[in-house]
Amino acid sequence: MDTSAAEGVRALRERRAWVDLSSWIRLLVTGHEAGQFLGDLVSGPVADLVPGAATRSLLLTPTGRIRADFTVVRVDAGYLLVQDPIQPRSVGDLLAPYLLSAAVEISDAGELGSHATVGERGELAPDTGGGPPPEGLLGVSEPAVEAWRILEGRPRFPIDLTPESLPHEADLEHAIDFAKGCYLGQEAVAKVRNLGHPPNVVLAVRSQGLVEPGAPVTDGAAEVGRVTSAAEDPDGGHAALIRVRWDARDAPLSAGDGDLRVTG
């Protein structure tokens, strides 16, 4: 890892960094029915958010597969949606067909959410002030942000999770409001949670050997999955995210040049 990326990772870990989100999808959902509109469609607990509060959320298919993964922030004007641009479709495009029956508008958010810092949950928290980044913090590069999220064990859609993934494959329970009566995919999510498990699971792992994306993961006898993301730790060793069969999650796993130690 080069020096600038290593310093960026350390700054993010120590919460003394800011991240440029100007290339991310940033939308503003407004109208007197905006809270109910989002609450009826997305998985997160958005309707009761107070101004300044945020939640990670998902938009799912009726069968519970992931279509979009994004952050919802309550702002004075309505709800700010911030989405990683590598995802297959904009959450705005996915929500648009449902606008016909609601007094809601979706528009470009302008400067809102154009940068982020590391929030209380250790995730990127978009700024809602619309001003410049905070003084005294280090602006970090995209490679540093990518390495940091891998080292923190945070799956990225659609790299570690795919459009065929169920939310249960990763630690995404905080992005789902299980107390809500209804949202897209709610019945499928509840069924898997209460009666079964997903066919695959995403695990955060560490290795002293080199691990690279795409490498097969084995249980000593057969291939059980793949490395989906990997990064060098500036403090030593390597971190990775792997997607493996559910029945192999507790097996001794290896990939690349070494054994894998599950950390999350």
C-alpha cells in the first residue's frame, strides 16, 4: 500500500478524515408524503428519523433480493438519499415508478451530502450542511476509502453482495426495520430470518499471506466460495471479504497464500 493510501486509512480509522462524495448519487425526496412514501418501500426505519439523523437502508425486490443500498438522512427539506455510484441502478430510478400515487418529488440534492466523515457506527456519514469540508480533517483518496472499508469488514454492493443476494448474507440488520408492517420484500426477509438462512454468507477475514480478489476459497477439500474484496493492512497482513456457502462458514478456510481467520 502506498504512503498516501496508508495515511488515509489511518486517518479514517481515527476519524480525522473527510471523503469526497460529489460523484455519488445524491437525491432529495420532498413532499408531505415523503416519509410515508419511503417507509412503505425501503427497508430502513426512515419515517421516524429526526432532522440530522441517518440510517442505512435497502431497496429490495419482492423476493427480498438487493436492488440498492444507500444512506437516508433526514434534512429540513425532506430526505437525502446518498448512494454509491457503482451500483447497477440509481435508487431514484428504482423509486420513480411509485411516484404516481404519492405527493412526493425526487430531485437532485445539489451540494447536500457532497462530502462525508466517519459517523458513530463507523460508516460514512454524509454532511447535510451544504458547506465545505470541516477544517483540520484530511481529505482522503478513493483507494484509501476502499481499503478502509475492507479492513473494517464492510460489504459493498455489488462487489461483495450481488443482485441475487439476500440481506441476511451480511451484517445488515441495522438497515432493516423489522417492526415495520410492510415494505418491498418484507415477507421474504421475515421468512428467511424466522425459518431459514441464506445459501451464502459474506465474511470478513484476515490473513498473513497475500489474498487477492477473485481467488477461490477452499475448506481444505473443495472450493466453497470466492474472495470478493481484499486489501493490505498498513499495520501488517491482509484483510478480505469472502462470499462462501452457508454450510462452510465455520470450516477452516484458506485462500491465496495462507489460512483465513474470520473476524466478522
